[in-house]
Amino acid sequence: MRQISIIGIGTGNPEHVTIQAINVMNAADIVFIPTKGVEKDGLAEVRRDICRRYVTNAATRLVEFAIPKRATAGKTYVESVDDWHAAIAGSYVKLIEGLPEGGKGAFLVWGDPSLYDSTLRIIERARQAGAPEFELSVIPGITSIQALAASHRIPVNLVGKPVEITTARRLLADNDRAESTIVMLDGEQAFSKIDDPDAEIFWGAYLGTEDEIILAGRLGDISEEIVRTRAEARARHGWIMDIYLLRKGRDFDDL
Ligand SMILES: C[S@@+](CC[C@H](N)C(=O)[O-])C[C@H]1O[C@@H](n2cnc3c(N)ncnc32)[C@H](O)[C@@H]1O
């Protein structure tokens, strides 16, 4: 039976890659590298760099494959994601078919596969769609949440309090949020649209890479600076990935 490993590679610093991940890459016949078009080539380049540094087994081949773009015209959000996943699952079926019987394939996933990443869902979809039989294993990686917390030198939770992980879309739609809320996938600077000037924000972009930028402060004081910094960085690089923690309250403030 074929074996597929889904490997978390961290968020841009090649030193995030674990020894377990390196061992699994070197045991693979093929390491699959997803590409997402010219504007996101920086992300594929991080993956190539990781392979150049750590894949020492001459028998391991690197195979790049293009992730199709998500078509949104005339579709609800759910429909467009569903169709997109189906298209990617179709690509996975072909990649798995390209492995020899008993062969090992590894997919490199940004951060950790458990966090706002659909590789595990889509690989199961590829199985349903008739991919050759395979065993699946997952190698954990450092998430953007850990990278954010490390760069700001903070814990993500207040003592004994919950942490919510959400998207910009939800931040704007939901009225309540936890004392510590981590916001991902924010293309609309949702932090600048909420009315909570006394909240603290810990923001980070390109975390783990040499282009990393971090800013922190009272939302009412720093929101505009983050919007400006983000726009400039996005224009310079052609793409951006950012994440932030919104915090209300202090340790022990309810005792
Ligand atoms: C599709 S999710 C993937 C998350 C990833 N699986 C992880 O473990 O962090 C992409 C979002 O993760 C966050 N992200 C990932 N890498 C990042 C980085 N290097 N710097 C800042 N944010 C990052 C951003 O919020 C981005 O919109």
C-alpha cells in the first residue's frame, strides 16, 4: 500500500522544520510542493528552500503541482470552497497515482495541518474520489499562532481564560468574543472596523521570515499604523500573510 505523509513545515523559517519532518521527507519517494501562482511564489520558494536544505536522500524526487484558483463568480462562499476542494482532490488523485505501489509521498503544509488548512480534508476527499489505497500520517508543525506569540514574547491566554481562534469574517459578524481572540485570514483589516479602542492588539506579518514585521499596542492608538504598515508591505511584496491577537482584560482581573 502507498503511504502519504502530511508534513507541517512551520510558517516561513526553515528552522521551524522538525527532525521528524526531515526524516519523513528523506524517507519519501516524492515530496509534493504546491504552488499558488506568481504572487505567492515566495511561499513555494520557502518550501523549495526547505527541501534544498534538508532532503539529502538522492532518491527523493521533488514534484511541484499548481493549486487551482478558487472560482467565486456566481457561487456562495460554501459552494466555491466545495468546488475548489473537489478540484484539488482531483489533482491529489493524479499525484498519488504517480507513486509506485508501496511508494511514499509527502505533502508539505504551511504551519500545521490542523489549523485553517484543508489538506487533511482534501486528501480524504481524494480517497473517496478513487485514489489508489494509501495509509495516512501527519507530522505536526509550528503554527502562525506560535510564531506570533514567540515574536511578541507573550502567552496567548490570560491566566485561566479561554482563547478563541477565528477569522476576520467571523470577528465582524459575531458580537461576543473571548478575552483572547486570535484572528487569521484577515484581508479586510477587521481590527480597524471593531469598536473597542481599549483592546490590546499583537499583530505580526511574514512571521518567521526575514521580512517579519510585528506591532503591538492599544487598538485605538495603533490601528491606523497597522493598516498603513500592512498596505505598504503588501504593495512591496505583492502578497501578505498576517495574524493578530486581540486581548481584553488582564491576568487575575476577575479574582
Ligand atoms: C490558510 S491559513 C494557514 C494557517 C497555517 N496552517 C498555520 O498553522 O498557521 C493562512 C493564515 O495563517 C496566518 N499565517 C500563516 N503564516 C503566517 C505568517 N508567516 N505570518 C503571519 N501570519 C501567517 C495568516 O492569518 C494567514 O491568513
